[in-house]
Amino acid sequence: MDEFATLQQIAVRARRNIGDGVWDYLMGGSESETTLRRNRLAFDALGIAPRILRDVAEVDPSTEFLGNRIRIPVMLAPIGSMQLIGEGGGLASAEAAGEFGTISFLSSVTEPTMEVVGPATDAPKVFQLYVRGDDDWIGDQVKAAQDSGFTMFCLTVDTAIYSRRERDIIKRWAPSSRRGRLNESREWQAALNWDNIKTFKDRHDIPLIVKGIATAEDAATAVEHGVDVVYVSNHGGRQLDHGRGTAEVLPEIVDAVGGKAEIVLDGGIMRGTDVIKALALGATAVCIGKLQGLALAAGGRAAIVRMLELLEGEIMTSMALTGLHNFGEIGPEFVEEAEPVTDPLVLSQYTHIDLSPLEYER
């Protein structure tokens, strides 16, 4: 995959490889796509404040997440219907994460299933669940995930109901997760509440990640319930429209958590500098969804590995130029408010290749 020298080239290849329906599902948001744009704007409105003369001949971009050492503070977010995006689907992502040296999340509404993906790699993995039953049913899913080799568990909580994703509606297109048995019993997800979180922590001895937290109040409540990881996310701008960008809400969530849980963030991350900014604001690590999907579409497992390598190169370059030897040294003093210089589009960070004709043409 040396043909890809930049992340931008991966995005171009992905667009050429997939049809309009899958492209819009991967890259779009809900309704006016305001939340989608604010995710990007939140990063663009931050500047990096570098320190000089710090002997950065060697930098170490690795970090630790729930006791697992990972090569860079970037993990592969759960994505539904991955089998439609590229060859191998969720299996390709899990294997790529294992090969590279990071953690992958497997969505319960993607293929292959946990029973296939779990044994395929010994790398640490997270199973992410959309709830389709009661607490006993959740318990069955936990056991199945553990039996399949997953050592961490994630509940997504920002999808009480499915949003209006108008790119998909206009094209009369729906992902496989919205069809057949995977779309059954959705009322259980709508009924999910903090009592379910308490029951989970009382019954199960596995780290719990709660994905979809977007306010300090909910972050504080999560910590009170013993949640191990607060996952700051607005579903990539694909659920509630007119929400705030995740990087914008991150500092107040960090204050609310008070070091009592690890913090993960996704939403709008397209560059190594985005990772630097997220960690400076207090995230333990970030997850990538759209960028992961682009790589899968561009060339399957090998392209995901290459994407992570390119992202690692950007991170290490930015660390050295910022004056960081490792992420133990990072803090809010390394970022400050700045004026954005581009329109906050999903791919606006990729400025050296003209992607505009590819938005609707193949």
C-alpha cells in the first residue's frame, strides 16, 4: 500500500471505489448536517501552541488505554454495515488494528459477527452493542463477547431512535443495519436508562465504555455509576442535529469526570494534529470512524494499516514540532483559540487534492 503517501489519496481512492449510497452513508450526517460540520469546526477553532528547544530527536506516540499499551492514541471506532463499505468489513478492521498495534471496536450491527471476528486476532478488542432486549439479553451478549475474545464492552447511548439522514432518505437507500432482523426490537434501545447501566456494572466483570456522552452532566452521572470509559461522541454528527462539536464539549467533560474514568473522543478527526488537540484537552485517546471507513473502501485491511501508519507519521511530526517527547507531557497549555481558515466540511483538511468533483461524481 505504498501507493498511498498521504491520507488525502486514500480519500480519493475510496470515493472512486464506492457508490453514492454507501458514500453518503459513510460521510453524511443528519438533517442539515450542522453537528457534522461543528465537529470539524471545533478542531479548526483550536491552534497548537508549540514549545521549542526541547531536544525532540526521539518521540514516543504510544499510550495506554484500559491497561493496554497501544502504538498511537488512535483506535478504530465501531461502524455499522461495514461489509458494504469494503472487503472484509469488521474483520478487516480488527485484523488491521492487531497488525498495527491498536484497539478496534466491533459494532453489533456489522458483519462478520463477533463469533468470527473475535478469534481472528489476539489483539485487544471492544464489542459495541445496540440493545435489542432486556438486562438478561444484554448479559447473554456480554458472555458471548467474552467467549469470543473481547475484553472490553461498549454500550452506545445516543441512538434512542434512528435519526433523519436526509442524504439516505433522498436516495431511498438504507444500510443493512436498517433491514431485516438487525432492525427488530429497537424499542429496547429507546427504553435504555441509567438503571441498565447500574445493572450492567453490578452483574458483569468487564470494563464498560458508554459511547454517546455529550454533556458534563451526563459524564458526571456516568462516573457515579462506575462507568470505566466516558466516550464523548455525537455519532459523527449522524444523530441529533444542531449539537455541539465533540472537541468543544471535551474540556467541560474532562472537568466533570475529574480523573475518575478514561475519556475517548470521536467526531471530525482527520489529521494527526486533531489527535494532538484532543489529547491536549484531556482525552485519553481518540477513535476514528469516517477515516477508518475511507481506508476500508480504498483497499481493505492493507489500506487501514497504511492509513494508521500515515496518521502515526503525522502525529510524530506534530509531536516533535510541538515540543512533546510523549503524551505524558501534554496539557491544555499546548492549545489556544484560533480563527478557522477553511469551511468546516468533512474533508476540508485535505487541501492538496481537489475532492469537490468526487462528492457526487465517480
